Amino acid sequence: MSADASGEEGGLLGKLPRSRPGVETATRVAARDAAERRAAAEPAAEPESGPPSTTSGFEQLARAGAGLAGGAAAAGFRLAGRAVGEIGKAVGRS
């Protein structure tokens, strides 16, 4: 077997990490704890206290469906217009 620059033997398993991947290092644990402390120290965002919504869930669903149908219809008209234009070009050339 050959030894690498650090004097340790390489081989079939020579490039594997020495620590287990599932074990956190002390640096990562300290960073996570510090982030949790910062998050706890920051005041929570206050929800907006505006007027309550007067639309029902059914009305919102209907509006979303109408918007989706309108978008599909617009795309269909664009494609149909392009097809008519291409047919016109093809007929005009013959």
C-alpha cells in the first residue's frame, strides 16, 4: 500500500470521511443554537389588522377558475391567429 502526504495509508477506503456523516460538528451545533437565540430575540411579526375579508372561499375559487379559463382562451386565440397567418402566407405563395 502507498502512503499519502499526511503519512496515512490510502487504499480502497482511504477517501472516506473519518467522522460519521450523521453526527453534527460542534461548530454547526453552535451556529444553529446562535440562530435559534437570534430568532427568539426578534419580535414576532404582527398580523395585519385590516378589515376581514368579505369574499367566501367559493367566490375566490370561482374567480381563480374564471381567470384560468380566460388565460387559456387568450392563448387559444393567439395560436389560432398565428395558424391563420401561416395558412395565408402558404396560400399566397402558391
